[in-house]
Amino acid sequence: MTLMFRGQQKTIGDLVIDTGAVHTIISLDLVEDIGIAGELGDEIVYMHGIGGSEQSLRKQVDRIMLHHCSLDHPLIDFWDFSDHKGINGLVGLDIMERGGFVIDTRRQEMFQSVL
């Protein structure tokens, strides 16, 4: 996924496609160098999952590009993934639905719907 924010861009690899995640979450430490950080007025949200509840920072970014799909002004959650080595984030249903993505589990591929 390539993320654009205030004229800067960053490509993030090692993302998990998570159909159980309502929102997309990216590791905050990977995007601080392009200016993504907590600011006055930012939304703090609670994520709930099998491990309990955690806080994350929700920000609107300018654009993301994922698998030849460009989405303008998505809201992305940012959180500390340091305890999850090798995972830099989760692509959630918010982005998969908005981009019209289909997951082929037999081929282990994700692509955009032709509809």
C-alpha cells in the first residue's frame, strides 16, 4: 500500500488482509517520517478484538493506492505494531469494500471486481 499525506508518500509492505477488521490499521512508527503524528483535534478510537481493547489514532490521509486501486481521502487508523514483528498493519473491510476487492482463497490472491 502506498499512502500519501500532505505531499509526502510512503509505501508500506507486510500488510495482513484482515476480513475481520472493520478499519484499516497501519503502524504509526512507519509513517512518522511523512508527518503522520497525533495533532490537536485528531480522533482517538478504540479497537476491540480477541486481545481486548486498544486505542489508535484515526486520521484522514490524502490518498492510498493498493493493487492498482487509488482511493481518495480514506480514514486510516494508526497504532503501535512493535509487538507484532513482521506485520506493519491490517487492510480492513473499509478499504476492501470501498475498492471493490475480491479475495480468491484458492489462489491466495486479491483483485478488484470487474463489476
